[in-house]
Amino acid sequence: IAKEVAKLLEMKAQLGGDEGKHKFVLKTPKGTRDYSPKQMAIRERVFNAIITCFKRHGAEVIDTPVFELKETLTGKYGEDSKLIYDLKDQGGELLSLRYDLTVPFARYLAMNKITNIKRYHIAKVYRRDNPAMTRGRYREFYQCDFDIAGQFDPMIPDAECLKIVHEILSDLQLGDFLIKVNDRRILDGMFAVCGVPDSKFRTICSSVDKLDKMPWEEVRSEMVGEKGLSPEAADHIGEYVQLHGGLDLIERLLQDPKLSQNKLAKEGLGDMKLLFEYLTLFGITGKISFDLSLARGLDYYTGVIFEAVLLQQENDHVEEPVSVGSVAGGGRYDGLVGMFDPKGRKVPCVGVSIGIERIFSILEQRVEASEEKIRTTETQVLVASAQKKLLEERLKLISELWDAGIKAEVLYKKNPKLLNQLQYCEDTGIPLVAIVGEQELKDGVVKLRVVATREEVNVRRESLVEEIRMRTSQ
Amino acid sequence: IAKEVAKLLEMKAQLGGDEGKHKFVLKTPKGTRDYSPKQMAIRERVFNAIITCFKRHGAEVIDTPVFELKETLTGKYGEDSKLIYDLKDQGGELLSLRYDLTVPFARYLAMNKITNIKRYHIAKVYRRDNPAMTRGRYREFYQCDFDIAGQFDPMIPDAECLKIVHEILSDLQLGDFLIKVNDRRILDGMFAVCGVPDSKFRTICSSVDKLDKMPWEEVRSEMVGEKGLSPEAADHIGEYVQLHGGLDLIERLLQDPKLSQNKLAKEGLGDMKLLFEYLTLFGITGKISFDLSLARGLDYYTGVIFEAVLLQQENDHVEEPVSVGSVAGGGRYDGLVGMFDPKGRKVPCVGVSIGIERIFSILEQRVEASEEKIRTTETQVLVASAQKKLLEERLKLISELWDAGIKAEVLYKKNPKLLNQLQYCEDTGIPLVAIVGEQELKDGVVKLRVVATREEVNVRRESLVEEIRMRTSQ
């Protein structure tokens, strides 16, 4: 009986184990995704365009760890701090996943006492946000950052950052776009002349930041209701934040009786004028708008801020055009490095971050819609055989090709059918097939077949590498 | 008085704040590091060599999130599970940082019902190990994985994995190396014929795995003392694990009166023989050793396992040659995907992981020792001026160059000295300087200076792009 019970218990345990297996959830964590080979191919195209641009502007590249000491991130992100991922305390240091690449960059500069660098950094960042994945919003997503650190003459690096955004968005052909520009000093000056108390600058600023998602009436009631601003001050702000334009608006505000009396606003407007002069030299003012409603949420900005948005897509191929909003943003943060330096030494910085995930979403949709066939490998030739028992010959030949730097594949079968080998080439886009057979081996040749045209030609074995290179160059 | 007290309290708070600032620890988390532009330049060289090889073998590329559901990693790593980083429970799913790229790959296959793929994946993984950073051991480190999944004829993909390791290590010119090969089935068969009870196979296997770091005597006493193996069984194992060789050894063991009676061992030895035949066709048996002491710690291996080690460096440039040990490893894991599939459907896999961090350490040391100057940017030309008040002209010219795809920089100063501009080129390795001056502007030319030779030539503005391209091509 004991034996039988033991058997039954064992069977039950097994069943339980199987049930456990079935309940196992097979998914990636909320707000994250895998990239398939096809998605990676699109992603690499975009990265290439961006990296090429960063390198064109003379940037070096750095990398930092995916997590930082928790205290490194503390006090840098204002109201967004609640979105930071913390690691479990498993003994040792308290760690958090990076929230952006800017704070790690500032930590890197202070730690290594670097006062002068132009660098890019492409890496994933983490935010416990509510993901809206159809619009390209994830909890794990790439940022592509370009920053210029150092004490320089005003607005020259700032203008270069905007030029970079302009180059990248033009290059990627995402459709029409607009780069909104403002300055934290102009915002702060505006708050001051509107009668916002100093202590409320930051919180009112983050209300203004919501104007791209909410109508003014809602933002106003947040300011007055939740944040206790006087209705007069709010209405006053309301007048300013609807203004946008170019050099003409800057000139007008420089004459504004109230703003022109405010030291910060005057400084900001003066620099904005200089910026627009440089942007005129770069020939890009057509897509730049000085916009007083642009605020940007992050605490660390001190000067120019900017954000690029895509305008309504005119691409007829996309069936359901999605609102994609911001695809790049950045600004000047002259105080951040000083927060890390033991002696508070400042290193002025300005930088831009390209919102790559939204760009992916658009390009992915476009590829889907166009039915463009994207190759996910670069294989030049499949080594095949027409008869059986030629595995060894195939392996010998492919080894020669690999050693000569040819991108080559072979089916992992002892005796594959020729038809299956040709089909594999059709499916994966391999342009050439190198066929070995008894006769070819005797004659010291390989039969080279062009998949697209079905043309076949015998090539002497010693010329094969050269022939493949010639036929697949370009 | 109240006012004075408030003031004093405020001052104290400020002082307290400052003290806090001073105590702030400016570092990266334990076991992690930043990569400087110079290190990144070396890293990109290595990545390029590896990716080129993976693409030569027809691999696609995928990416997965940096964290997985905690349960995805559970029960995959045996004794190493304690080294997994968990995320803090902030509400929502329980997450862990990935420990390797193999388990996420298996999860990806099962989740997407993929039964056939050859892919590579290069990304960071995380282990709460005791870092030995001088030897290239970190808590955050890159893995470069290449895997072949699918039901194929035996040992063909396995042989290709070894060919890939051979190509990469040869390509990187790291010095002499050896690839040790064994098979889990041979190990298990060996344990069985030595009298190890079934239940102790895994734990005895992880003792054997320590043979590359410990002498046999210590491993033996761990087996007998801690793990309760009989001294006779241990001694018996001791005889086998000192064996290593090639086809001859395989043949000898196939005749071994005990091993040849064990089904698993016989299967493993048969496949090992086939593997060596393929490796002979690839011409790489010279650097392959069938080694019965190779065990590898991970639970999921089911067939062939292998590990590449660098042999004593003969490079005289390196002052203190470090023992670098393993630089690549891998094996066959036919059961892992089935652990994720609700119906337990298996997808046989074999793969290799390149231990990039140790390779970096070696190459970094070599660069240090050789005093080779590594450029960290690709800038072709600096746009400079010889006189004052030419900032606008410099910006106009550089904008033209950028738009034509030329990699160009300009100093962010209104009136930089020519000497400083030339010095900047010397420091950063920029080969050309395009100098604008009053006279050149009048004449419609730009003075192009070759930094290395100090040669100067006037180039018509409309030919400048072509001239720069020509002089920097190659």
C-alpha cells in the first residue's frame, strides 16, 4: 500500500508540476518588447542615419552603466522622479535604472573632471510610465543623445544642436516637422512679470508643459485650482503662451514694456535673437518656431529649450495616420554638472535627445504598408549540392569562402534537395548559389547560379571568390 | 528675534545641504564602469570584427529587454541563481535583470513559436558576482551570442559554432588559443560508470567545472567531503578528467570497456567523432582539444560544450601579462526552449558566447603599451579663420560642408586664434583645415591646409567639397 501511495503522490506531483508549467506567463515585462530581425533591420537604418550625423559634427562616443547609485538620480527630475525603477536591496549599494542619459553624462563629467567634450551616447533608458506602445511609448526605450559641454561663446553650440535635429529629421524623411524653441529664462521672466511667486515657478512651469496635451482651460484650472495661483496671474500667462513666431516676435517681446524690464527675460530674449541669427546662417529658420508655450518638464534646464514635433503626415500609404508628437528634444543645462562636483564647479552643457522609438513606429508602419521586402541577413551565396553525399564537399567549399571573407550559408542537412536549397534563397533574398556536383568536382569548377535570373555559369574554383565579390559588389 | 532665528535656521539648513553635497559619493556602481571615447574606439573595433563574422555566417540579429519576468529566469542557472539582480517591487510585475542572453533567446523562441533561426545578439548582462575588474570581470558586461536553433542533421551547426570562435579569435590576433570541447552526455556517462548516483550528477558536474581554477586534490575533497561522493568514485573520475586529445582519444574511449557500455557516453562519443570530422574539413582541429575535464556550470546544456582559452601571451610589449582564461564558451541546449513552451515542444539549439570584456582588457593594455594614438572622432576638416569677425562666414561655410556630408568642426568661439585652431587639429587628429579670410572671401576661394605637411592651397569654394573628399578618401 505504501508503495502505491508513493506512486500516486508522485503522479500528483507530476501533474501539479505540469499545471504550474501551463500557468507560466510567456511574455516580456509590461511596456517592453523584443525586436525581431526585421525590426532590427529598420532600427539599424535609423541608428545609422543618426550616428552618421553625430559623427559628421565631430562627436566622440561614450557609454555608462545601465544603473546608477540611487542618490545620483535623486533630485534631478522633479515630479518625474516617481517613475524611476529601483533595484531590490540585495545587500550593497542602492541602485536605480537610468532615467535618461543626461544625468549619467553630468555624473561622468564631474567624476572625470572633464570640462570640454562633444559626445554622443545611444542606449536604453527606463521609466515606469504608462506605456502607449502603439504610439511608440515604452517603459524601456532608446535615447540617442548628443551634447556639447564647455565654456563657449553664447548660442554657437546651441545652434549646432538645432542644426543636428534638422539634419536628422530631414534625412529620415519622416514628413514635415517643426522645431519649437523657448528659453527657461524667458519662461521664468514671464512668470515673474505675470505675478507668479518665485516658489511656484517650477510647478507652474510643469503645468505649462502640459499644453501640448491639454487645452489651455484645463491647464489654467490646474494652475488656479490645484496649485493655488491667482486667476489674474493665470490669465496673464495665458496671453503670453499663445505667442509663437520668429525674429519678429523676439523683437516685439524685447520691446514689451513688462518683459523688457525683467533681467532674466531680457537675457533670454537677447540670446534667442542671437540663436535665430545663427540659424539663419544655417538656413533652417523655416522649420523653427519661437514658442512661448514650450516648457519641458525636466528640472535641470537653465537656458534654451527645444522640441521637434512631426506635423500631420501627408503620406497616403499609411492607412491610419497616428499622432506621433515629439520626436526630439533638448536644451541647455548649465547647473547639472555642478550638482555632482564636490566644489560645485559648473560645466555649461547643451544637448539634444532623439526620440527614436516614435521614429521606429512610423517607419515600421510605413514598411508594413509598402510591403517592401527587407532583408535581414547579408548572405551573398548559398553553398548547395545537386546530388546526395556531398555534405563534406559543401563544408570544404564554404570553409574556403568564409576564410576569404565571403558571406555564405549552407543548409544543415546531409542530403538537402536542390529545390529546397533554391527556395531558401528565394525566401531569404540570397542572390547567388554555388553548386557542387560530381562533374563539377572532377572539372575543378563550381556552378554559380544567379537566383533572380536563373542564369548558371561554371566558374573555376580558384576564381570563385573573385566572381562572387564582383557579382555582389555595390 | 523670531526673524533672526528663522534666518539662522535657514543658514544652518544651507550648511547642512552643503555638507550633504560634500559627502556625496561620485562613482559608478560596484563592478561597473564608464567607457571613455578611447575605450569606445577600441570596443567598436572588436564589435566590428565579431559582427562581421556573425554576418559572414548568415546570422540575423534580435534584441530583447534588459529585464525579464523573474519567473522566466527561475530554475535555469542552478547554483548561479543567487547572482541574479532583482528589481524592487514597486507594484506590478516582479522583474530581474537578464543573467545571460540564452534564456531570453529561448523565451523569445517559445513566445513567438519560432522553430528555426540563426541569430546573434550583442547586449549587456548582469551578475552580482565578485568583480575582478583588472581581469575583465564585471557585474555589468557585454555578451556577444550567436545561436542556431532548429532540428538539423547532427553536429553541422555545432561545428559551425566552433568555426566561428576560431575565426573571431584568429581575426582579433589575441595570441595563441585553444578551444576545449566535451559533451554533457560523455560527462554523465562517465559519472554513471564511475558510480556517481543519478541525483548527484549536476552537483558533481559543477565540481568538475572548477578544475580550471582549482587543483584536482581540492576538487576531489569537495566531491568527497561536501558532496558525499565515495572516494572510489572520485578517484575514478580523477582518472578520466585528466584525459585530453583529438580523434585518437575519441577512438580510444569508444573502445573503453566501461564507457562503451554506457548509452549516453556512446552517443556523445559518436557525435564527438562526427564533430571532429567536420572540424577537419574546416581545417581547425589544430586548435581544438577534446578535454574530459571541461564541464561548464550552467544547467541547461545537453550535448556538446566548449570553451576557448587564451594561452600564455608571447607579446613582449605587454609588461605584466595577465592570466585571462576563458574568452568564449557555449554548447548545445536542446531542452531550454521546451521549458518555456506550454506544450513542452522542444527546439534544439546550439550557440556560442564571446567573452568580450576580457578581450577588451587585453586590447586596451596592448594599446596603452604600444602608445598607439587612437582617434576618437572622424572629423575630416576644421573650419577656421585667420582674422577676427569671421564667425558668420565660418558658420556659413561649415553649414555647406555638413549639408554635403563632410565631417566638419568649428571652434565655438567668436574670434579664435589661428594657432589655437591648428593646435586643436593636432590634438584630435583632424587632417585638414579650411581657412576663410577677407582675401579668400573676395576671391571666392578657401585656403585648405594639410595639417601633417603644413602645405596650403587655395581651392575654389565650389570645388571645396570634392577636394576634401579626395584628400580624405581611403
